[in-house]
Amino acid sequence: MTLKTGLAAALVAAVVAAIVSAATITVIWRGAPGVVDAPGAGLQEKQVVDIVRNYLTKHPEILVEMTTELDTRQRDEQTAVQQKAIGENAEAIFRSPHAFVGGNPDGDVTVVEFFDYNCGYCKRAMPDLIKLIDSDDKVRVVLKEMPIFGGDSDDAAKGALAAMKQGKYFEMHQKLFGDSGKADKEKVLRIAGELGLDLEQLKKDMESEEIEKALEETRELGQKLGLQGTPFYLIGDQTIPGAPEDLYDQLVEKVGEVREEGCKIC
């Protein structure tokens, strides 16, 4: 069953349940003073199902309208939850001492990216974010590791944060995404050697309480924001989930909007 088919079936079931419920209530109260029988009163469930099915078969556009309305309501609800979470956690989102800050640290608009080094969409999206940094010298970028693909992703995130302590975060970040193959501890150590980092210190830092605290902070933020996957972008108080084909254009557009209107909650 496809997602759309399943959704349509669920909508039909909801309509049927509502009509049957209304009919049942009317039957119970039929004859009570001042009560007028509803059109569906006394109908059996199978009759209701047949009526609804026949009507929707003749008017399938209703399902499209219902699906669109449901999508809109769910999107609005998620946006409201995220806006509230952004306001309540602005310090950790935009100014955490655990996160790498790139671009212009004193920029007027902040772009925050939540990502996983083993996320194919994150890998594909990285050039667009770098293009934004190169083309807009007033953008401040905050990078937040949110490993969601298991132990290898955890090790890659720890390696990047450990490299930050030796001043090589962004170089490590780009190579973890740019080099072929999965991002894991082996790749971290190889890249660290290429960058001339102190490997023993890097290994020690990767297992430190400070780095674990940084990852835990990001995980908690992801839960509060209701993130469903990576990448996820915050531009001031606006959002871009995933990696759309026109990501760069969307980033530029939203940066411009926040720059003009300001961010009320960040």
C-alpha cells in the first residue's frame, strides 16, 4: 500500500466513523423532546460505508482537498512547535560554546545546520552552504553534529569536534563529507594524520566528557525541535528541512528575509 493510498483509506475510515457515530447518537436520542433525527440516523455501518465509497468514487477530488488540508494543518502545527522551541532554546541553538561557528562570527544573520556525516543528503547539500559562505560575508554559520546513523556517525562527529580543539574543525568537516566511503573512526584518524593533528590527543578528546556533552546537547535540541532527519537548517527563526534541489536559492532568500525583518526569537 502506498502512502497516498493509506492516507486516503484512513480519511475514508475517519469519515465513516464520524457518520456512524452521529447516527448512533441520534438513534439513542430519537424521540426525545426537541431532538430532530439526523439524515444518517438508523443506518447500518455497511450502508454508510457504501454511501461514502460511492460518493467519493464520483468525487475523488474531495480526497485531494482533505489530504491537502491535513498536510497544511500538520505543517502549521509543526511550525508552531518549532517556533516555540527555537525561542525557548535560542541560547543553545545559536550561541552554544560547543558548536563550531563559521562564516562571519559577527554576521547579522545566523544559519544553523543539523547534520550527520553519513547522511547522503547532507553530503549533497554541503557545497550549497559553502557557496553561501563564500558569497555572503555577513552570514554567520553554526554547525551542529547530530549523528543519527549509528556508531560510525558518532565517531565521525566526535572526530570533528576533537579536531576543533586543535583548530582544524572545518578542514575535517569538509573532508569527512568530501572523501568517498562511510565516515567512521578509521576515516577520522586518516584525515587527522593528513591534517597534521596530534592523533593521541585527538583520540583522547574524542572520548572526553566535553564532547559527549556537546553531542547530547544537540540530540536534545533535535528532539525539542521535532527534527525528523538531516539535514535541517535554521535561518534565524525560519526553517528548511532536508536538502531541496534549490537549497542555495532558498538559503539566500531566507537570509535576505531575516536580514530585512530581523529575528524576533533568536
